[in-house]
Amino acid sequence: MKKIKLLTIILAIILVTMVAFFGVYVPVQNRMEEKVKDYEYAMDLKGGRNIRLVVDTSNDIIIKDANGNEVTDADNLSDEELTEKGYTKEETPRNSEEVLIEDNYKKSKGIIEKRLNDLGVNNYVTKLDSASGDILVEVPENYYTDNVINNISKTGRFEIVDSQTQEVLMDNNDIKKARVVYGYDPSGSSSGTVVYLEIDFNKDGANKLRDISNNYVETNTTNETNTTNTGNTENTTSQTSTDSNTQTTTKEITMKIDDEEIMTTSFAETIETGRLELSIGTATTDRETLQSYANQAFDVAAVLNNGNMPVEYIVDGNQYILSDITQDELNIVLYVMLGLIVIALIVLIIRYKTNGFIIAFAYIGLVSLFILLLRYANVVISIEGIFGIAIALILNYIFINKLLSKLNKEEKVDKAVINIALKETYKEFFIKIIPICIAVITFCFIQWEPISSFGMVMFWGIALIALYNITITNLLVRVKESKGGKKKDGRKQEKNV
């Protein structure tokens, strides 16, 4: 039974090591696809994107009638047709001279930075040219980068307008907070989770929302039609019937961001809470679809929560910047670390013989599990993060060396001795690294990617050292010593009768 347990642990460590270092490949459409999640690299390792936002100097064309009123349905008319109707064209700059001042440039830069934080982008650089108002933004390169660019380049002008007259009913000044919440389909017509964009309005906004929801409601109108039929039979009869025809009249509002329509709707009842819940997509049980809906809602919330920029910008430059560290240089660092680990484990085996070999084997399992954990915990790896990996592995080496040293001093090694040695090692080791643990937890909450990367790597490393050694390493040593205690010279102790 002990041999089966030992063999199971060994095979499990070998399997984890194979997956961690060589991956898992499955055939997909005549090709082999890697199924193990890749690392997430920071900007200093993977490169980043440089985006230049320049002040929009274009003009809007406004068509007005003879009385000076704006005409909204004349975009498709030719110049001759406009002249015939007495319409005139006027060009209005997107940014008036009054808004092109340094204070507005700084305010726009601050709004961009708040949006980046809300979108989960921590490691970014923003630079402002105070003279021209242009803003340079540098963000990490990943699958979400294009979406980030789209959201930081928006002016963020939020409006609720009358769908027919285009009268502005509410704007950014009425919003208190926007958030993303999850719920279920209240109608019960479909199963699954629904993503909602929940907008809380301030006091004035709540009053406006109550009035709007009271006025823009679905109303039912019933029309009755009387029909008389006369028969010419022997007994003449007259028959009158009444037909009822119910019509729904809907007065609708349209929500817009930067003149782009988000949705058009009406209200089923008056909203007294000052809170508007908008469903994003439909109810679903598919994880990827749900995440897609949530991302859309978070994007809108990031724009609404930080106000609209006083200056309108356009993306003039969008350039990918390579990292200063090449893949070959990164591989060299990896090979050096692996080489040092091999040398250190050989020293353990030479010094502590069988126990050294068993714990060295357990150490390999910890390394494999550690690099898989970093992938699936979505830890962003930076240069500082690589340094954190090295420190975590050194700390584990110190831990197992202390444990082996205590076991080597014992004349007889059994379950009780292993327990005592493990407890003493834990106590000595973790008391000494308390300052490191406090610093690591602090680093995890710092919104600067190089430091947070180091902190997260160390956090998972220390947690793994604590859990792995009290389970796997402890179990391996116990199984190895289960046949009887050993003297320091390797000879078996005589069994007590």
C-alpha cells in the first residue's frame, strides 16, 4: 500500500512537470493547439502600444433653415436641393477656441488616466504636450489593447434625448455612479445570467428620470368599430357587432455616447429609485459570452464614471513598441535559473543521500506547480516578477535545507520525528520572513505593475511553500520512512518487540 502511495505521488509530480515545461497539445483542425494557458507579460517584457491623441481640428457641418433652426434630416440633400429649400450650411469647429486651453488639456489627461484605472490597466504612461494639447499614452500589449484605445479616445458625452425631437433630457451632470451587476431574467423566459449596466443618478438626475419615465411610457389606445348587418330573408333581422382594436402608442427616448446610439427604449412604469438598469445582451450560461457582455458593460461604466473630456481628441498614432529584452535574452535567464536549481539539488542529494533525493524530487514538483499557478492566477510577469520567482525558489530551498538538516541530526526518523522537525522548521522559517510577508502583501495593492507583479509572484510563492511542504513533501518523507526508522549511517533500527 505504501509503495502504491509513493508511486502515485511520483507519477503525479512527473505529470505536473511535463505539463508545466512541455505543455498539453491537442489536434484542432489538422493542427496541434497548446491548451495550457500562457504567461501574461508586462510591458517591459512583451512590449507595448504607443497611442498619440491629437486635438480634433475638424469642423462639423450644420444645416439651418431660413429661420436659423437646425435641420437634422437634410444630410442626403445636394447643394442645389438645399438652395431650393432655402437651407444654408455652416461649419462649426469640433473644438472652439475657448476650450483649447492648458487647464482643459490637463483635465482631459486626468480623465484618460481614470478610465485606464477603471479598465484595469495599471502599468501605463501618459505624457501631455501643454502647447498643442496632444497626449501620448503608452499601455501594455494584450488582447484587450484595441478596446482600451477605443475607450480612452472617446469624449464621453452622455445624453438621453427624445427619439423624435432630439431634445436633450439628461447628460453627464446627472450621473452619480455607473456599475456592472449580474442577475437573472425576470421574465423567466430564458435561463442563465444577465449582465446589467446600473446607472445611479444624483438628486437632480433622479427627479429628471422620474419625470421622463412618467412621460415616456407605453400607452394602450382602444378603438371600437360598430358594424350593422341587415338580412332580406322572410324574417328580416338586423345584427350589430362591435369590434375592438387596441393600439400601442410608444414615446421613446434614445441614449447616446458621443452621438452614437446605445439603445432606444420606453418605460413600463415610473422610476422612483433614481436608478436605471440596462441589460447588456441576453441571458446566457456560456462563460465566454457572459464575459463579453460584462466587458461591454465595464467599458461603458468606465466612460460614464469619469465625465466627458472638455477637449475632443482623435487617434493620430497607434504604434507597437518592441520590448528592449529579446526572447533569446529571456531564454538565457531561464536556462541559468534552471542550471542553478539543478546544481543546488545535486548538492542536497550528495549531502543528505536518500532524504536529499526525495526532497529534491519534491522541489521539482513545487517549481512545476508554481509556474502553472502563475499562469492560471493571471499574474502579470515583469522583470521584477522574474526576480520574485527567483527569491521564492530560494526561500523554498532554504526551507527544505533546514528541514533536512533537522532530520539528519536524528538517530531515528519516524512519523513523530518528522512532525516535530516540520513544525520547528515552519516556526523558525516563517517567523524570520514575517517582514517579507508584510512587504509582499503591501506590494500586491500598489497600482504600479512592476511592483505589483513582484508582490503577486511572491505572495503565491510563499503561499505555495507553506501548503506544498506540509502536504506533498511531508507525505513523501513519511512514505519513505514508513518501513522503519533509520540511523544517520543508513542502518535500520531494531524494531521494538
